[in-house]
Amino acid sequence: MDNKYLSLFNNCVFVNETRNSSLYDFKDGSVYKLDMLNSEVIMLTKKGYSVLEISKKIGMGLNYIMNILNNYVENELGFFSENKLFIEEYKIGNILLNKDISFNPVIYRCFIEISYACGLNCDFCDDEKINQCYLCHKQGEKKINTNGIKKFINFIVNTNCLSLVFHGGDPLLNPELLKEMIKFSRNKGFNGKIFVITNGKNIYKIYDYLEEYHVYYIIPYIDKNYMKSELLSVDEIIDLKNKYNDTIKITKLFTPDSFKLKEEKEIYFDYFSLKNPEIVYDLLKDNKGLGIPKVDANRFYHNKYRHPCLYGNLAIDLLGNIYPCPHMKNDNLGNIDENVIYDIFENKLVEYWNLSLSKLQNCSDCSLKYACTDCRAYEVNKHKEISKKIICPLK
Amino acid sequence: MSRYFTFETKNGNEYIYNDLDGTISPLEISKSKKIEYDCIEEFEKNYNRVMNKGYIANWVNEYYNGNGFKQLNLIITEECNLRCKYCSFSGEYDNMRIHSSNKMSFITARKAVDLYLKHFIKIKRRNLFLKPSVTFFGGEPLLEFELIKNIVEYMKKIYPTEILFSFTTNGTILNKEIINFLIENKFHVVFSLNGDKNEHDRLRVRKNGNGTFDKIYDNFKKIADIDLQYFNENCNVLACYDTGTDMFGLKDFFSNEKKYIPKLSRINKINGSYTNWYSRYSEDQRKQYINSCEVLKNEYFKFLNTSNINEETEFNKYFFEIPLRMLFFRPQNNKQNNPILPFSASCIPGDKISVSTAGKIYCCERVNYTFDIGDVDNGINLENISYMLIKYWDSILKKCFNCPMTRFCTFCYAIFNTKEGFDRDPNNICENKFKKVKEEITDLWGMFEDGLGEKQFVR
């Protein structure tokens, strides 16, 4: 028994950084943050030490170490063997090729701003928000560069673009323009998903008008106990969902207080479902309710080499300016009228898409960086530095 | 054979490699899982489908909607000012052409460029990160410097943004004008340099038999003196070796950084297919070579276990680490979902296009002229591609369905092409490869068991 060795199954990847250590289990997407003792023990097992050797090295009783390791076996994270074995970490696809950004890149979300106006006056409209890309934002009125936006759409619909997101303001205030843009996209051969971010008040009026184009509506929702808002109430959203089923998606707007509201079950948080299949609240025992998504192998390796959110994003504003994200307005990559698309992709966008959290201050030494979601727009708008992270839900 | 193999490390542990998903696990663990390793049925289904008339042509045509045409290779001359003894075109290789005075005209080159860019722009619409890439081949491409200049000028005129230019050269023909042109157009240049003067001049010689090391070294100095940054960033060396190489000398030469030698980018073993090249060496020389490699390997493994990987020499990196890394990072847990080429490392014809001096299009600069896939006047010919691939299936892929290590395969058309079609030479080439891969995996896993971390091994 003394010379047993523990090996983690290959679906369990141990990430050991100076700040902390974590174990990613790709079997069900769980992420476990390890305390110092567990971290040390697992590190030694990875180095090929037997239970007895670990016990001596750490200076703790054999039974105590066995108890720790048994925990991993009982939870089907590892197994004991008589000899030192090497278990290769789970990999997916061609890792070397996947590191190259020009290998099969995908534009997941292309944000197209077509309005600044909104019929509502929510108190928090001007507040900076995390993941604001799926929210509306009312601004002063400016004339839209319709030709420029059409030129952009014409370009983008022939790429590997999976979704177009029309936003504002509230694009539903000008249904003719919205229809013109959507019709133009479909006529140019775009068969990906089309989303419209709206406060939802006018969906009843416009739904039939746009039905043939297969449009999804994203509606922001906030708990009115915590913020004064003219947005739709829970009941109104549920009515919409009942009437229009899957075409209604919801963005939950969190405030520091509403983080606590995880018992609020009646609304499914579609914001996350757009990017991640599932959102988990009690993944980390000491960090409940912070919205760490499950991490499968695809997501793990994606986050290892790419920014969790910026990769696959592109945005154009009302005037034809192009950005890596609709809310990173300081990072203007050029205007569509200046024929900059080639230059943006060949020279500029890669810096944003490849900005993995390993490159960020305060994240490089954190083992949870492959599970973390990160809103660069919020951070940049807050402290102007693209490579710095201040807002950390895991602290 | 079947689609798996087992191996036992020096510590006595048994593992199984499963070629269906590319994973390696301890034999004990995998015994508990039922895995179907035989794939004859699936292979036959695939084979029958591919043999159906028009299937390959339709598939490739569809594939071209968003893929292919990533690189244009222009074989601008078949002439060379050197007569390197092991050159593919030296007459040592039964399946390859020999040097000739054929060269490409500007009209042919322009047609090739037009054809390439027309398709490239279509592909770029699907992948906006791509930049057009043009590589000049020979013979010695710099014999046709005027043509290179004209092509570059023409392309820059008709294409709006950056184009990547490159070539491989013997490095003997360089002057101030050429160097400045290369710098101005950010050419990536790979120089053939086989090591120190003794080793280089053993095989890389002029028509009169004189060595070329001194001339190349002079030219390196010229480039570095004009623009050191360009020299360091855009120039590389490709080294070739064989049984007659003093491997310790090669290691020493590429281990110490030298101011006027560009960084190494590859070390290749001289090709042994369709040639009697290696019969020139005696059994003693062969043994000596194998022993030297063994000693170097043991030194490298010792280094890995005791030192910082970042202190690794260029030689070790290209001779040991990269080949081992390719094994370690084999594709895993993904489906090999290309029905027309499920096996071998061959690309889809047209992924890159190589144009001969006469304007015929080939799938690679390394293949011979047996199968053209079109020409610059009429473009890609899907029927030719179908014909070539059916030959490839019948001669090569038919035997791959029960290969135990398809995910490690590095062979492609260039290894198998003959003057009539495709074949294996020597006929046990795959078995030899399998033996080598198995040995390397066994060594590597043994080292991992002894505590070499994945992170330590991979930078």
C-alpha cells in the first residue's frame, strides 16, 4: 500500500500557478480550486512521487495523505497504481495548428449599431456595465452611415461569420431601417443567426413584420428591487417568451447586489447560453454564485490561446467606425469608408483576439484563467489599460 | 495489424496507443473499455464512395469554395549554378527530373499570378487573416533575379495589401542590388547550409567540384552588414545530413550562436526513397552514424531532465525537440473527417499550387511532373485531380486502413511519387517509420514516467 501512486485521469488537467492551483475535469466541465495542501500533493503526484514519498516530503502522516488522495479516487478524478505511470493531459484536435489564428478563424458575433435612440429612460443606462455588448445603450442622435454599414455587411456575410447582432439604442424604433439592413444581409446570402437587441417594448408591433427573416430578440432584464428601470418586468418577459418561444433571449443585468439573486429561477440567462452551454453557480465551494461557466476541453484550449470574449468579435458603429468590441470605443480600428477591412484583419485584430488571460496582469498567475470570462470593454473603460485586470469575480 | 499498438517503457509499464482517437493510456485502464480497432467496413464504404465517378471532383470543387490556394510556388528555373551531390535533381533519384535550361517566361508567371490571386481573393473572403504567399523555387531561383523582380513588381501593383515573398537559395548569388531588393520586399530567405566548411563542402559543390561554404559565408556577412535586423529576422538556414555526416560536428556548429550564420529553421535527413544514395556508405559508417545519434539522444534526454528547456541549443531544438513535439502534439480526440484523403499527411491538391517553368500546375513543389492538376491557361482541372487521387488510393491508401499509427504519418505524394504513379520505396518504408515512432514514443513516455513534466518538455 505504501508505494501506491496516484494518477489523475487524462480528462483532469491540473493547472498550477504561483497564486493558486486548480483542477479542470473535462468529463463534466467542473473546475476545482485547490487549497495549498491539495495543490502540493497533486503536484508531487504529477512529478511521479508515491504516497509514501509524498507523506515524507510534506511531513504529514501517511494516512492523512491517503485520505486526501482517496478523495480524488472516490470522485473519479484519479486512480491508484503500483507503478509510476504517465497520463497525458487531454488534448483536442491539432493543438499546434489551432494556435495559428489564421487557421480556420470564425467571427462568432458581428455587432452592428444602427440606432442611438431609445424610448425609455432607465436610470442606469449610462453606467458602465460588464458584458454590455448584449445590452442597449441610449445616446444622442447622429445620422447613420447606411452605405458604409451595408458595405461592411456585404463584406462580412461572405466570411465565416456565425451571427449578426443589430443594436442601438432600440433598433425597433425605426423598423424600416432595421428591415432594410436585415433584408440586405439575407439577400447577400447570410444564413447565420440574426439577433436584435431591444428593450422589448415594441416586439409585439414588429414581430410579424420581420418574421420571414428568422430574427432573435435579446431583451435586457434587471431586477427592479435593485435598480430603477423602465425595462420589461419578469411577467412581461415570460409572456413574450410564451408567445414567441425560442426567438426571445434575455440578458440578465447584474448589479453587485443582484449577484445574490441566484435563487431567481424563472428567467433563464440567455446571455450566457449564447456563449456557454451552461452556467454553474456552486462550482467553487468558496466562490458560490459568481458565474463561472463549465469548462470543457474546447473552451479550456480556446481560453489558453485566445481572449475568452474578444475572440470572434467585430463591431461597427453607426458612423462606420470598426472596433474589436461594440463598447471599446477607444480602440477604433478604422472607418469602413477608408477600405480598412484587409488591414484590420491582417494587422490589427489579432492583438485583441489573441489576448489570452495569460497575457494580462493579475491573471497570468491565476490557475482559473482558463475558466474565467472577462469583459475587456469594462476594464478598458474603467482604467484605460488593455492588459490590466481589476475586476476579478474570483478574488 | 490493427488501428492500435502497445508499448512497454523502460520502467516496465505497458501503454496502448489508440489510433482512432489518438490517445495513449495505460494498458490496464484501457482493458476496461471496449474499443473497436478494426475499420475495414468503414474503409470499404469510403473507398467505394471515392471510386464513384465524379465524387472526388465534386468534393474538391466544394472544398475550393472556402479553402485552398494558400500559397503559390513558382518554379522559375530548372537550372542551377551548383551540382550538390544529393540534390533531388542531381540524377540520384529515379523518380525526379534532372537540371535543365528550362526557365519560366514572364507571361507564364503573370498568368500563374493572375490565376492564383483570383482564387486567393475568393478564399480570403472566408478567412480575412490570410495573406497571399509566393515562393520562388528552382534550380537556383536567383539565376532568374530579373524575373523575380518583375513578378514582385507586378503583384504589388495588382494586390492592395501585403504579400509574403520567400525562397530557398544556395546563397552563392547575392550582390548589393539583390540584397536591397530582398530587404525592401521583406523576403523570407532560407539558405541551404549543411554545417561547417568540411561538412558543407562535402556535398554542396559547384559544377567543377569546388565547395561553396566560403562564398555563402561571405554573402551572409554582406547581408548582415547592410541590415543586421533583416538578417536576424528574415534569414534562416536549412541543413541536410546523412550517414556520412559527423553528427557531433553538426551539433557543435549549430549549437553556438554565430554572428554571421542565420538561425536554423530545419534539419532534414537526405531522402532515401527512389535512390541508391545510402549504398555509398559502408556498414561501419552506418554503425558509427547510429552510435553518434544514440549518444546525442542520451545527452539530450539528460539535458531535458536536468536543465532549463529555454537553454536548449538550436541543434537540439530542431534535431530532437521538434520531431518529438510533433509526436506529442499529434491530433487527438477529433474526427479525421476528410473522406477523400483519410490517411497519410497529403494535402488536398490545390491547397497550394506549384507552377512549373512550362506553366503546368502541380500540387506541390516537391512532387515530380507525373500528375499535373491543371495549367495556367485553363486553371485547375478537377478531372486530373480525381485521376491522381484514385491512383493514390489504389497504390497507397488501400493499405493504410489497418495502419496502427495514421495520426503520426508524415508521408505524402512527394515521398511516394514515381514516374508512373505512386508506390512505396523501399517497400517497408511504413514499417520502418512505425518502428521509429514506436521507439520514440517509448523513450518519451519513459522520460515522462521519470518525472519530466509536460511543461518542461514543451516551451
